[in-house]
Amino acid sequence: MSDTAPAPFQTALGALFAARGANRVHAPIIQPADPYLDTAGEALRRRIFLTRGEAGEHLCLRPDFTIPVCLAHVGAGEALPRRYSYLGLVFRQRPSGPGEFFQAGIEDLGEANRATADARALADALAGLSACGVDPAGLDIVLGDQGLFEAFLKALGLPDGWQRRLVRTFGHDGLLDAALQSLATGGAGTLERLDPELADLARRREEGALTRTIRARMEEAGLPPHAGRSPGEVAVRLIEKLAVAEARLDDAPLNLLRQFLAIDCPLGEAGDRLRGLAESADLDLGRAALFFETRNLALRAAGVDLASVRYRAAFGRPIDYYTGLVFEARLKGSDETLAGGGRYDRLLTMLGASAPIPAVGFALWLDRIGAATGQAGGMS
């Protein structure tokens, strides 16, 4: 098994990444699994190839480069800001196609000017596609912003538990719709089969006791560690789920939230649409709205045509560590991502950094790019 991508991609992307000042890194194929299990969320958790080391530690085949690059940076303690590039195999179970395929990309760590870094990530992703032979005119590019979504929820004055639940569904259209329906009607019926002991502990918000009870139930059932969420995660989510299920959101804030999520327009028009909705409802989106406009200016400065990018307020990517900008590029009419990325400001702290480090990055899916450009020969 070779961890070397086809020569045309190596040459074109190597030159591009070097010109962008990104230091090439080589991450081991065998990675500790816990960072993925703890931070990436179920969308990736379900797809990784797990094994165990001789000491019983959880290991996996490298499912992406973002976490290995961040772990290596934290371990080395390099000066910031710093850009890293990579190109190699990743391993994930997929509905179709091989479970090993090449990805390339850049992780941009420590840039204090987040608008500039965000714009650079999208511009470099599009430049990478062009370097690989993808015609920019044939792309659908969609952009979302989890930070703006969170700011809108906060401006509506929703309780924290409701906000967290909705944020967790961001990027999952079906789950988000179901959550909104539950908030509109009250979802107590969804918990009819919940064990009365667990329901009582959750209702009284006894998180410690609930965690211990869930852990004991899991051990009795013979569930292995990391079979899914941890007992603590289950307890926290059960408490919030019960609180949401036994409450109902008023029509006015729910309608405003639906209006926000329905925004789908060229990125250059999005600022006016957002501002008009906020002003009509007397909502203060604060710094999130200002940042959105500032980032659009930075995107223009980076050479991105805002008319070629669609802003979808409901668009997210199903990886738990994203915190702000998210984007994807696909061939027109296709649902397969060629390039995708986003901002993940909390990830490095979760991986052991002593202080928060702003971070944004993108990945190119080289097998799909090869198929789209007729360069599929030699792709694994």
C-alpha cells in the first residue's frame, strides 16, 4: 500500500502549498483513536477502522489529517501562526467506493485575523481544485456559518439546553427539522419508553447519578468502551432532551428561526438579507453579523467572486468540532464533495493545547477530483 498520490497531483498541489507558505507534514497511518472518538462526532466515529494496540489502547487507521496535524503541532509547540499542508491516504468506510482514498489540504493555525484566515482557506481550496484541473465555472460552492447560527439562537433568547440541541443538529437537515418540530409541538411522547429511573434522574438534573446509572447499565449489557457516546455524554444529552421534550417553543421565535434557516442566496446578497431579518425582529446579532460582513470583504480581497458562492443559513458539515465558517465545493448537480473545510477554534484545546488557538482548514478529495477530471488512473 503506497501513501503517495498520483504524480500530477503531487506536483501541482506541492507547488501550490509551498507557494502558500504551508509546511508539509507526514502523519503516521496508525493513529490513536480516542481523539477522534472524543471530538469528531458520530458522523466520523461510525466510519473509522478501529483496532487495539498491544497495551489495549484504541488505535485506528488515519481517517483524516486535521486531528493528526493538530496533535503534532501541540506536541511540538511550534510558534504561531503556522500553516501545514498534507497529501496522503485516509481510511473511512463509505456507502460506495474504496475505504482508502487520497486527501490533500492545508490547516491554518494561530492566525489572529479570523476573517483573513477564513477567506484564505476558501480561496486556497478553490485554487487547489483549479491546480488539479477542475473548471471553477463547473462548481457549486456553498458556505454556512455555525457561529452566526449560534448567535441567532442566542439573540432569540432560547434556553441554553435548546440552543445546544439545535447546534448539535446543525448540518443535519433531517435532524434539525425534527428538532424544530419537537420544539413546536412539545415532544414528551418521544420519551414514553424511557426507563422511569433514568427519566427521574434526568428531570432532577442529577448528572453524576445519571452517568453512574447509565455506565452500570452499559456494563451489564456488555457494551464495549467507545461503542458510541460515553455515559457522561449520554447523561448530558438525556437531561437536555427531557427538558426540551417537556417544553414548547412559542410560535414567534420559532417562525423567526425558520425564516433565518430558509435564507439561501448568493453570498454577496446575504448580508442584506440577514440584516433585514434581524432589524425586522429587533434582534441583535452583535459581533457575529459584523464578522460575517468583514469576512465577505476578505473573500473579495482574496479573489473569491461572492456571486459564485451560495450562502445557506442551514448549511453545516457533520463534524462536531466545527465552530464557524463551513464550506463545500461540488460539481454542478453532484452531491459528492470535491473540497470542504471550516473553522474549528475549540479543537486544539480539546487536544491538549494550553491556550485556545484559532484554526481553519480544508481538504481536497483527490479520488473524486481524479474521476471528475479524467485523472482517475492510479487513484486508490
